[in-house]
Amino acid sequence: MQKFVEFTLGGLSTGMIYAAIALSLVLIWRGTRILNYSQGGMAMFTAYVALIVINHTGNYWLGFAVALASGLVLGAVLERAVIRQVARRAPMNAVIVTIGLLIFLEGLAGIIYGGSFRSFPPAFSVGGLSLGSVALGITRNDLFTAAAVLATALALGAVFRFTAVGLRMRATAFNTSVARLLGVRVGRVLTLGWALAGLIGALAGVLVSPATFLYPASMDSIFVLGFTAAVIAGLLPAASSSASCSTTWAVIWVPTWCRSSVWPH
């Protein structure tokens, strides 16, 4: 039973990382109908920025803030400079461009930072938590990860539901032509969507790097699982994607526990 609790809670907390990637994919998909295959590369690159700031200043939270700001700027710049040039052409063009951006970002990171594995400091202790004599299989850093992603999902939900900006973003996602006729500046809304996706991807990169180490392709496997959970959720809004990611990862981990503990042979 203890192992079951450890694997379940560990799966749920790990799934929140993939929820962040799924959220960033959903933001772009619902606004532009483009699957951004460069999202993992963007997250990796901003994690490198955070690591450089942390190493130079010794301040984790400054690096955390700089990474989020870098993701915001990177997303906006890529949308304005690259994606907008191909958005009105055949849909496959944009997909190929995002794959090219992934290759470019990973190659650039390798040139600037090298290809070696780098350790990334966690925000909080990675010592396991327990309830009495029962180990929970999670750490304080896992709790921070889950809280950060959950707060982000709730904040996005509130923005979309209760603000004028969110209304414009929903209108653009529903029909760009109608939104433009109603006076929505669609270009700015799409840039904002990519900027927010870059910020959330940066959050995922900073949160997962202490567990995976940091190297140019470190986010590739994370992206694949986040993308899978987003597709399972039907590329729906924030709450559905977050729930799908956490549940999917718990479902992956529980059979692993059964195979290794209940049926070891």
C-alpha cells in the first residue's frame, strides 16, 4: 500500500510538468491551429538562461523570474518574426517551421552552452516527505511544482473567463475573421498567446530540469509526453489538459508499481 501511495502521488506531481507543456500547446493551438513542435526547445533555452543567472548571482528566484520573462519575450518574437510569415499558407508549412525552430534552438544551445549535462538547482528541498511512518514519495520541490502549475492553470482560466483580454483571445480562437470584423486586433492577440505559451513553457523547463539535468535535447521526451496528454484531452482548455496530464502520468506509474512490486516475476 505504501508503494501504491508513493507511485500515485509521485505520478500526479510529475504529471504537472507535462500539464505545463500541454497548457502551452493548447494556448497556441486554440488561437492559431498550429501545433508548436518547438515548445520543448523554447523551454530548454529559457532554462539555460535561468541557470546562467543563478550561477552568476546565486539567487534562484531571480533566475526563475528571468526565465519566465525570457519565455514571454521569446514566444512573442518567434510569432512576430517567424510564424506570422507562414500562418496564412498551407498548415503543413507552419508545422515544418516549428520543427525547424526546434532544431535551430537546440543547435544554438549546443553552440553557446555546450552539449554536456548540467545540474539545475531545485527551488526547495528534494528530501522525501512522510506522514508519520509512511513515506509519501514526494518532496517539497514536488509540492512547489504542483502548486506553481495549478496556480498557472487557474490564473489562465480566470483570465479567459473574466477579462476583456480573455474574451478577445476566445473570440480569436473561435473565428479569426469574425473577431477581426468585431474590432479585435487579431495579430496582437496571437502574439500574446505565443508569449503566454513561451512563459508557461519556461515554467515547465525550470521546474523539470532539477530532475532531468539540462542539455540541448533535455526537453524532447518531456514535450512528447505533454503533447500526448494534450491530445488525449482533445487540445481543450487549461483545466482539461491539466487533469489529463496528471491522470495520465499516474496511470503510467501505477502499472509500473504493480509490475515491479505486486507481480515481480
